[in-house]
Amino acid sequence: MMRIYARVEHGAYVECITPVTYTADLEVVHAGAESRIGKEVPIVERFTPEMVSTLVDITDLNPAPKIGWLYDGEHFAVQVPFEESPEEILAANKLQMDKLLTRASSAMTPLLVALQLGDATIEETELARKWQSYCRSVKSVDLKVKAPAWPNLPAL
């Protein structure tokens, strides 16, 4: 039976090494000697010892591992996608909320000054209301969900 190998790098299956057969006898076949044509070229004749040390025979494994699977030195396993912890999700969402509120605060500052001084235009007053509504919407977002629906910036 011809052998199939997985090349493993940093604990992951990165390349499939399939069999190669002899296509010609390199030496003169002596009387009674068997031809090697069609037989598998041994893996140690195809690659350096360093490369061979990264190979794992997967010929008889069922199910056959696929490129990208993890290898722990004994077993292959499907790579499990990274999942953020609830604490990481909350921290990332708090950071995003802070960024959005900082942006809103920067936009609202000149509008609020105009309102306090009593010389805000109707447009500035309306825009200040939109930014305040936006801030309330940002603060009401559920920060525990992975991809919260952040409100859109106010139309300017």
C-alpha cells in the first residue's frame, strides 16, 4: 500500500505528501532482480531527514485529516475557531462605546456652547438634539452581545 503523509508545522497540518513511484530503473536490473518501476519511492529517499521529521503517516486514519487540522503529537483534530470570552466581548464593546461617545462629545461641544450663550441657530439646536438622542442610543446598546447594533451617526 502506498503511504500518504501530513507535513506538520507548529502543530498544524499544512501540506499533504502523496506517493511517488519509480518510473524507470536507475540501475541495470541484474538477472533475476525485480524491477522497481511502479513501486513507491520511500519517503526517506525523497526528502531530507529534517523534512521527514515533520511528516506523519496518515494513510490508515479514518476520518482522514484535512489541511488546517491541529496535531498534538498523537491525534489530529479539527481546529476550533477562536471565541471571545464574555469578558472580552464586554471590554471591546465598552471601548467602542467610549470612542463613539467621545466623538459625539466633540461634535456637541460647540453646539452646546452656542445654546448656552443663547445664539444657537434653529439648525444648531436641532443638530444638538440629534446628537443627544444619538448619545442616549449609544448608552442603551447591550454591551454583552458579540456584535451589537450600534446606532448610526446623526445626519448632518
